[in-house]
Amino acid sequence: METEVPSKLLTTLSHAADIVRGHDFIQVYSHYDADGVSAASIIAQTLLREGKEFRVTLFTTLNDFNMDIIRSTKTDCIIITDLGASYIEQLDAMKNDIVVLDHHTIIAEAKRICYANPHLYGIDGMTSGCGATMALLFAVTMNEKNWDLVQIAFAGIAGDRQHINGLSGLNVHLLEEGKKRGYIEEMPGSLIPSGHLKTQLFLTTDPYIRGISGNEEGVTKLLEDAGIDQSKTYMDLTDEEKRKLSSLIAIRLTQQGMLECSLNEIARTRYYLTGFKMDAEYLSSVLNSCGRSGLGGMGVSAGMGDAKAIEMGAKLMNESNHDVVMNMVDLDSKGLNQMAHLQWFDSSDSGFTGMLCGISMQCIGDPDKPTIGMNRSKEPVNISSRGMWVQLDKGIDLAAAMREACASVGGEGGGHRIAAGGSVPGEMVDEFLKNLDAILERQLSSSK
Ligand SMILES: [Mn+2]
């Protein structure tokens, strides 16, 4: 299947390329997450190859404060990636030459600046094209030789989880071109983590495997049982070894109550980046670790392929994964607190509340009940909630439930049907849980 890039988008991209060619120095602003760092790396490499000078600045978000920083830049040419959609009117009002490559919800169309966003061409930017996708399409418009950068774009796609239920839209175009040119190889998914098995089985929380994740003896024993040498990486495994190891993991996950749909989601297709010699999700999480540790420069260097930066980023990633897995082991040993229609835990000591909430819901919780996590270390108490598709099918809507339950005790909440958050006053937590449980019961019974 040939997928095409809309001609209106191609026109905008060649306009963008013309703008950039007319300048010697370009200021790049991007988002600090994996997609934003990937997009910035693609732009940086492109500008470097064009002989341009540039500076990259990463923002945690684009808000009025950061908009003032953009406004005060002395540079004539600005590229903004994975950000900007919510500030198009303000950017339009500036005098500089500006290119925005974003995929977030459209608030306004640009009148003066050059603005590319999948939503402008009827493509869903939430699922079918991310910041790095747009940056890559710009890069190959500048020069066809930049197709090797499609590898970095896949780290962005993985970072924004646009690959979870299969690629679509512009990302399919990237995959086809990337495969054709030998930069990307599609690999069948697996329950086995990629990378060095002994390390990654210990660190894995996607999935969290009881008795293996965060348990050195468990990992050693599992590899022994599968007849696999302790020094092997995923890529070293024979088909027979893969089969043996993944079925041992599947048995454990099923025993701990994981649903088949969750197993399938974890065993999603992998995209191997031939130049980086790693899979897209791995590079994505390295870039994410750099960005979130405030080491954006190192992240961009890693995205541009600098081996030392990748190594340091991987070290950061392993450290934070280590913290997450040890907190999961602790939470798993305590267990979730059960109520009639929800299950909850307190992670005030560790933070990571949202992350632990997602992992618990998918891997150790009762799949019939939403999972609630809370961090009571600050006032107001921070609440996370996660559901499963099977719950949504039965009438659960966490966005509505959290909004109502938080408001009922003087707090506020909201989000998506499957994942929502909120905050409530510390002394009202018990009341909040009681009210939320009742609201969930009402949602279930009114949809029957
Ligand atoms: Mn993004």
C-alpha cells in the first residue's frame, strides 16, 4: 500500500525549506519529551548538514512565560517543533520568520507564519503523525539525503505511543520509505524485553513480571529454566529460545491476572533502527530520560547519533527504571487496597504515582476495577487513575468520575475516559474514595 503525503502539506514544507535556506542562524524550540527531543535532533542534524548555525532550546511546555522567551529572541528565523499549536496567533503577531511543525490540537490557522500540522490536512495528529514525523517530512523536503533521519523519527513515534495499535497516516509513509531505504526493519513483537536480557528482565515494568522484575535471583532462574545463557541479548536468541522464554513469561503474567489484550499490547511490533542498532522504543526512552533530567543538549546529541551521549542517556534511563521497578516490587508486596468498585494505593514515599498506577492496572490489579494512586507528600493530594478498555465497555468514564469525585470534596479533576487525574485536600481523601466508589457503581449500573 502506497501512502501519500497530502499535497497541501508538501507545499507548506517547501515553503518552510525556502524560509530556512534564506537564513544563516536558526533558533530551534522543542518539547522536552521523547518526541520533542527526536524532532529537535532531526532539525539539528538537517541544519548542520546545510551548513547552518543554530541553537536548540527545550521547553517542558509552551506557556505565556516561555512565549515571552520566544518573543525576546534576537534571531530572525525560528523553528518550533512538537509545540506551538496553542500559540499560533501570538506567533503570527511576531516579526520573525517562523516555521511551526506541530501535531497538537488546532486552535487557529496561521495567517503569516509557516505552520504544518497533520490536523490541518484531515490527519489525526494524536495517532497518525507526531512532532518528529513532521520534522522528518521537513528534513527530507530540505534534502532527500535526510531519509536516514527517519530512524530518529521512529523514536518520536514510539515516544508518543503512536505505534501501539499499529501505525497509521503519515507514519505509514515513514515506515514504507524507511524500510525501502534499509533504515528500519519491522520485527515481530515479543513479551521479552529488548537489550541485555539479564539487565532488562530485572528492570522491566512493561510488563512488570512478579518474581522476575526487580528480582535478581528470579531473573537468573528464569533464564536457567529457559536454557538461555545469562550473557545473551534479545537479538542473540534463537527462535526456539525466544519461544521458550516468552511462554515462561506468558504463564507468569497470566497467573498474576493479566488479560490477553494486555499481553497483545505488550507484544507489539518493534521497529529496529539499523544505523543505531537498537529498537525505536529503546532510543525513545533514552531520549526521554535525557529530556526529563534537564539534559536536553545530551538528548539532542544522542538523537544525532553521538555514541557517548547515547551511553550516558542509557545510564540515566536504567537508573530511573531501577527506581520505578523497585517501587513496583514494594507496591506489589503490599498489594492494592480493594473497595467494591475500585482499588487504590498510596505512593507518597516514591512519587512516580501516575506511572505506578498504569503498571499496576495493567499487570497486577483486578482488571475489572479502575486503579487509583495517590501522593500525599504535598497539599493538595495528587491523584492518578487508570482504567482498562474492558471497564470502559461496561460504562466506566474516569474523566467524568474523577471530575465529580474530586469536586465533591472541594478538589478538581479530569482527563481522559481511560486515564484521569486530580487533586483533593489531604483530610478529604477517605471521603473522596468513598464518593468515587459510589460514582463508579452508578456508571456501571446506568449502562446496564
Ligand atoms: Mn509530541
